[in-house]
Amino acid sequence: MENTCETKASCREKMVQKIKSSVPEIIGMVLGAIAGFIYFKTVGCATGSCPITSNPWLTIIWGSLIGYLTGSIFNRNNKK
């Protein structure tokens, strides 16, 4: 079992390594969330009948999803 940790230090090191390998996705999610909120504020939906752009939380979630997918393109640590 390679997922078990022998000491707290080894668990911490594995967690830090996992976070470092996910930096492009994390940056993409944050930028996507910001872009989604900006899109809501600038474009939005005047009538309130638009399913995604009428709610700021939905535009933030969609922006984060698109940002994650875009960030994963630039991740060099993907296993083939």
C-alpha cells in the first residue's frame, strides 16, 4: 500500500508534493472563479431567466470548472 504514511512527516511531505503537482489546476480554478464573477457583474442577465448567468454562484462554479480544465492542460505532471 503506497497510500499509507509511516510518520507524520512523510504524510506531510506527500501532501505538499500533491499540492505542488496541482498548482496549475489551482491557479486555473482561482482565475476562473474571478473571471466568472466578473462576467456576472459585467454581462449578467437582465431578465433573471438565464439559468447560469442570473446567479453569481453558478457563474463562479462554471468559471472554476473551466479554469480547472484549462489549468490541467498546462500540468506537466500528468501520467500517461
